[in-house]
Amino acid sequence: MPTVFTKIAAGEIPSYKVAETEDFYAFLDINPLAKGHTLVIPRKTEKDYIFDLDDDTYTGLCLFAKKVAAAIRNAVPCKRVGVAVLGMEVPHTHIHLVPLNSEADMDFRRKKLELSPEEFRKIAGSIAAEYDKL
């Protein structure tokens, strides 16, 4: 049975897309720690654990995430973009990219932001525009 992330990447469930390739997909987290919090996933595998990915998918995912992180940093005011791979909430490998101004910004126990659809669209559009420039 396809995961929720597989359905998102296939367009079966709406998302705030920021970037995509044939093999990878990046979209805003709907329960973000910070404005611009993005999830990056592989399209062609539903492996639950990142270290179970084949080498090509693993390195491709990391390189795609690197480019998405650069776009986030250009679009969202932050000191850097933090990276986390937890994978406990959805059984599909995913990388969290979180704009940071302090280490506390990466605390997943914090209350999540509540953004309007318009805010999500604006942020996604800004990141996507920066991604396209890279």
C-alpha cells in the first residue's frame, strides 16, 4: 500500500511543492517548526530507513536535498538550514530541512507553527523560484 508521501509525490494528495525531479520531490511540512520547513523524499522507493536505500538513491537524495537547502536559505531569512532524518512519523525515507536562527529552532518537541494556505503558497513559491535559479 502506498505511503502518504508516495501519494503526495504522485499528486494524489495536495502539497506545497518547492522542487522536484524525476527521482525526488520536496514539499513544505504542513506542521512546520519554522517557515520554510521542507521535506525531501525519494519518489521511486518507499524504504522506511534512509540507510536501507541503495547507494544511487541515497547519494541522489542527499544532492537533491543540498540544492533544496540552498534554495531555502536564499528564500527564507535564516543563519543556516538544519538537516534531520528521523523517519518515525511516516514509513517513507524523508529528510527534514529546517531554516535555523538558533539550535532551539530544531527542537521537534516544540509547538508547530500554524500557517494559512496563503502563507504556505507564498513560502513554497519563494523557495521554488530560488530553486529554479540554481
